[in-house]
Amino acid sequence: MTEAFEPKNVIVTGGAGFIGSNFIHWVVENQPGVHVTVLDKLTYAGNLENLAGIPEDRMDFVHGDICDAALLDELVPGHDAIVHFAAESHNDNSIANPEPFIKTNVEGTFRLLEAVRKYDVRFHHISTDEVYGDLALDEPRKFQPDDPYEPSSPYSSSKASSDLLVRAWVRTYGVRATISNCSNNYGPRQHVEKFIPRQITNILCGIRPKLYGDGKNVRDWIHTEDHSSAVWEILTRGRIGETYLIGADGERSNIDVLRAILHEMGHAEDDFDWVRDRPGHDRRYAIDATKLRDELGWEPAHTDFSDGLRQTIAWYTENRSWWEGVKSATEQKYAKQGQ
Ligand code: NAD
Ligand code: TDX
């Protein structure tokens, strides 16, 4: 067993977004001696409100771009780790306009790798199961860490590219880095462009939910707090150069998830619209997290999806001011795409 790494001063890129902010709340609650420096560009997906309530002595916020090498030269020295969440994260946006995905996800990761190489800082790269392409609905197999990369969308190919850069910087330059590829996250503070919050907020606004294609596509859902605890284990106890898959055995078809939301919110289970399918739409994702569970002893805490979904519905119901301002622009964008 390798000795545990105990970071005290951690840069979190993309910390004002959905998963990054949930990770920071988790660290502040569970790791008392750790200070976080957030580096976030505050794109349409970043929101400073996501960091409300974090004590001032636990966090600094830096408004900036991960592609800015001069800023990284100022910021990185003095920190002992970077956890890299910042990305353009939405598949549908990547199909409409891939360029920001190449810039932030590929060039941004390259800039960070150059900085951690220069200043010898531990790096953890957050990635997605989508780099492995998709599985058939009836296939017993799940994704394994060493599976070949077969990304389908501009988003997933940009994430795959960034993973390969990390692997190369480890092998060629000896950078101290790990990678995690996680399945679909749900929970509070997820942007209303994403599937679960879009449908919940549609219902709250009197708009019928929208289901792509035949609704049979399967996603492997994990609560974002379980993603956070897994990332911490990998950052502190993972083996350098390794890839860990993060998932909590949460496979569900989109139509089942939508019906569960409709049921929970008191609507008939056919009270939704079928809309145009996503081009290149991946059929099924499924994670085998055996390596993470066996090697690091990680276990998810949120094993009851219905319960997690109920809490998520409650969060969006109680926090209308968090999402109301961006809802109509998001729906207008979808309407233009026939979705
Ligand atoms: P998000 O879109 O909610 O947040 C992204 C954050 O990154 C925002 O705060 C944004 O302002 C910031 N950002 C974007 N470009 C930047 C730049 N150039 N410089 C600095 N900051 C920038 O994304 P998310 O859903 O929280 O995803 C976070 C990470 O997790 C991403 O790397 C994503 O690929 C990965 N991931 C997401 C999921 C999921 O289900 N959402 C699953 C697996 C992996
Ligand atoms: O309105 C919708 N209707 C619908 O049927 C939306 C927004 C989505 N969908 C479908 C498409 C997918 O099969 O729901 C599923 C989930 O869609 P998204 O929330 O867009 O997620 P996905 O494309 O699976 O990608 C997510 O998980 C992996 C994250 O957005 C990525 O950042 C992460 O890497």
C-alpha cells in the first residue's frame, strides 16, 4: 500500500460549476485541515452562489481561465494539488458548437499539465465514462478502466483527448497524476440544461418534459456526493498514473427516470413530449467500479436512487431563484434544435 498523500492547499478548477462546487462543500465538511483555491472562468455554467456558505478562511476564489498560462504561473506555486473539474460539459452544446470544447477541455488541460510539470504539483483529472463510447442495451459487459477509447460526440472526444494528454505527461515527464472517469451525476446545483434538472424545472414551470429518441437509452446514475468522496480517495490514496472508474451501479433508462420524476411530482406518467433524438446519441453507459472499491475501499453512501431523486426534486422546488433566471434562455436554445 502506498503512503497516503495529505494535501493542505488544493486548487479546484471549475469549482463554481455543479460537480466542482459539490466537491468543495464535501471537502470543507469532511476534511478540516484543507484550504481550497477555486479557479473558475464563470461561464454560463459557473455560478458563485454555488459556493455560498463556504467559510472565508477555507476558500479563495480566483476568476480566471485555465487556458491562461501566465495566471497559472502566478497561482500554482505554493499549492500541493490541483483537482481539475473545469470543462465545457454538455453534449448537446458540443454538437451545436464544438469550438469551446476543444479550447477549454483540450488546451485548458494541456496548460494545467504544463503548470504541474513546472511546479511539481499533484494533479487529479476529472473525466467521464463517455470516453469509452457506448454499450448495447442487452450487453452484460460494463466499462473497464483499460477499455479502448471510442468517444462519440465532440464533448466526449475532447474529454478523451484530455485524458490521453494526462497519460502522456505521466509517462513522458513523470507528472504525478491520476484520472477518474465517472458516470452520470445527479444532485443539487446541476444546470437546468441537463436531463434530470431540465425535466424537474419544466414541470415546475408548466412545460411538458422532453424525451429524446425512443427513451430507452441507459445512463448509470451516481449522486454527486458519492463522486466527491471517490475523488478524495483517489487523490489521497490512488496510485500515480492509474485510471479509476467511478460508478454506483445505478443503471436506468431515461424513460424510467422521467416516469419516476413525473410520479413523484404528481403527474401522469405519459405527461411528456417525445422530441428529436440527439445526433450520435450513445445508447448505454455502465461502470464497473471494482478497482475503486477493492483497491481503495470506497463505497457509495447514496444507494437509494428514489430517495436521491426526491431530495433533488425538493432542492429545485425550494431554490427557484437559483434557476429561474436561466430557464427560458435554455429552453429557447433547445426549441431551436427541435428538442
Ligand atoms: P459544469 O458545466 O456544471 O461546470 C463547469 C465549470 O467549469 C463551470 O463553473 C465553468 O464556469 C467552469 N469553466 C468552464 N470553462 C472554464 C475555463 N476555460 N477556465 C476555468 N473555468 C472554466 O460541469 P459539471 O457537470 O460540474 O462537470 C464537471 C467535470 O466533471 C467536467 O470535467 C465533466 O467532464 C466531468 N463529468 C461530469 C459528469 C456529469 O454527469 N455532469 C459526469 C462525469 C464527469
Ligand atoms: O431533455 C433531455 N431529454 C433527454 O432525453 C435531455 C437534456 C437529455 N435527454 C437524454 C440524453 C441522455 O441519454 O438524457 C440522457 C442524459 O442527458 P444529459 O443530462 O445531457 O447527460 P449525458 O449526455 O449522458 O452526459 C452527462 O453525463 C456524462 C454529462 O452531461 C456529462 O458532462 C458527463 O460526462
